[in-house]
Amino acid sequence: MTRIVLYTGKGGVGKTSIAAATALLCSERGLRTMILSTDIAHSLSDAFEVPLGPEPTELTLNLWGQQPDVYYNIERYWRIIQTYVSDLFSWHGLDEVMAEEMTVLPGMDELGNLLWIADHVDGGDYDVIVVDAAPTGETLRLLSMPEASRWWVERIAPIGKRVSRLGGPILQKVIGIPVPQEEVFLAAERLLGRLDHLHRLLDDPDRTSVRIVLALEKLSIAEAHRSFTYFHLFGYPSDLVIANRVFPADTQGYFGHLREIQQRYLPEVEEEFGPVPVRTVPFFDREMVGFDKLREVGQALFGDDDPSKVYYRGRPYQVQRSNGTYLLTLELPFTSRDEVKLTRHSDELILQVGSWRRTLILPRVLVDAPTRGARMEEQTLKVEFEARARAGRGGKR
Ligand SMILES: Nc1ncnc2c1ncn2[C@@H]1O[C@H](COP(=O)(O)OP(=O)(O)O)[C@@H](O)[C@H]1O
Ligand SMILES: [Mg+2]
């Protein structure tokens, strides 16, 4: 099974260097490795000091690299949909060039890059895919889109397709807006299908690890907290936190004070992110580019350990039964009870944390069970459901 190891973190913390180092180590230990940049600001090629293109390029034995091209991606997945949306806009009176511009949805380009992961898994040419992802905020937002799209695929797409097949031209006359042709629905369905596939790959703990790179400083740690909460909320398996550019013990003078600050943060970070392990990479006194330097980074981080192994296995949400109630538990680090909003909608439990919203499809046993309440306990959200007597046994329904 192809492993996926994805690195994210604030801009400048060392994602690209660490992703490249991980990939190099994997390849040197005999794994066929793909290093894929999904950050729009590609810098993999600079890290390796080797040119990379939109298609996989062989870098060395067992190692391939790729920096996908935005226009190529759009052509591949969005063209038909975009044409329709652009028709719609220009029908609204928007100038054609403007309409074309408007249809390049924010994030579309990076999402197209992420879709390559699924292609490479399906292609089966690699043992491990290492992803140099975009800074946290972006990646997060994009990663949650597949979950929303599943909803779309299941509910809207089939209706839409039928409507356009039966009544497209008539509807167009009656309601007066261009009704998308069937091919638009097919393209949308294909795209959403791919996103859904990607989502299933990325939330599979046997396959994927999402790793957070941070610097031992306030803002970087704060952003790492947010990502960590998010990964838990959406079930993206997070197995390792990497504190990069840690000043070594013999740091003195000018940087000595910074080292002290870092050393104060380190135990806090270990405590807060635990049980997910935290590893450190020293602040090297040279530019860490090129194969030899990247190997050094990799060695410092992994030593003799396998960079592609799963370093920690958390649990997605769980449902347990205990005297008369069902308890749904979900770890939500760095979250307080008032930040969590819960909405119940038959078989769905909608969890909102800040501006993030996740729809959990409830297991069958909970579909008819009334919700009793929810609380936060030790970084864990606990939602209680009434375990009703089954119809026909207790008599009452
Ligand atoms: N541990 C380290 N020691 C020294 N320099 C580093 C280290 N990690 C990264 N760098 C350097 O810091 C710069 C930014 O790193 P990069 O990996 O491009 O960050 P990001 O991808 O998160 O923006 C690069 O010049 C890189 O060579
Ligand atoms: Mg980078």
C-alpha cells in the first residue's frame, strides 16, 4: 500500500527542507519515492538544486520529484465546469475576460496539485509519496473541501443530472438561466469523485500521516495548535510534530538567549502535543540545500528510524455503550466547550469548532437516539446519547 506523508506548517518553518530530506532518506533506504510539491510557491527544485517540472522527474535512484503546473491542472479537471460558470457570469452581464477570471476559484490550483496524490496512489509506481504542502491555513481549508463535496455528490449531482437530461432546454426558457449541459454535471461528478477518493486516502490512518513542522516560537506554535485541532476534528491522522531550527546546546552569545527561549517552549510543546511524539532538528549553520545537506537534515530527524513509518496512531471518534447511554468521544485538543457547537440532524451530527464545520454521519445505533448533552473532558469531546429500549421490547417508543 502506498504510504502518504504530508508536511505542513507556517511559512518558512522548514517544510520543504524536511519533506525533501524525508523523501531522500526514503529513497536511499530502497523505497520508490515521489516527492510532490502542492504549495503554489514551489521551492522543491531549489532545495534539491535540480530542475523539476509539472510531470514526475527522476532525481536519483528511487526518487522522483514533481511540481505540478496550475494551468495544466485546471485544464485537466476544471475546464468544462469553468466554461459553464463563465457562461453563467457573462450571461449575468459580466465581461467575458472578467467572467473567466472569476471562475478561477481560490484554492482551485492547490486542490489540483493535491489531486496528484490520488493519481500516484492509483498508478502504483511508488511506495511512498512525500508531500510538501502549503502553509497551514490553506492546506486546512482545502483538505476539508472533499468532505463537503461528498454531500454534493450524494445529494445534488444525481438530481441535477436528471434535470438537465429531461428538462434542460425547457428549464432554460422558463427560469431564464443557462442550465448546465449533462457534460458539466459529468465533469463536476468526476471532479468530486476524485476529491472524495483523495479524502478517503488522506483520512486513512494506515496510509497517511500528516506531520506538523513548527519553530519554537509563539506564533508558529499557536498556528500548529490550530492545525492540530483541525486534524483531530476532521480525522486526518497526525503522527509527528517536528520542531525545526533548534539551537544546539553549545549556542552562546547573541543566540544564547534565543536558545533559552526555545528550551522553555520545547517541554510545553511536548506536553501539549503528546501523545503525538515531538522530534527536533538542529539549526544548522549552513544553507541546507542539495542532496548532501538534505541527507544531514534527514539523519538529524530520523537517525536509523524509517521516515515512512507511522510514529503515532490516534483514534478517530469512538462510540461506546455504558449503562443506558451511548457515549461518542472525539479528541479535540486546544478546544474548550464553548467553542464547540453541536447540531443534530437525523443521522448527522454537525460539529462546529470556530469556523470549521464537520458533519459526522452517525453510526446506525445512534440514528434514533436522542442527544442528552455534551461536555469537554481532558481534550476530549463527549456527546451522550440515550440508549432507548428497542421497539417491541419495552413497549414504549
Ligand atoms: N534546520 C535548519 N537549519 C538551517 N537552515 C534551515 C533549516 N531548515 C530549513 N532551513 C532553511 O530555511 C529556509 C526556509 O526553509 P524551507 O524548507 O524553504 O521552509 P518552508 O518550506 O516551510 O517555507 C531555507 O533556506 C532552508 O534551507
Ligand atoms: Mg516551502
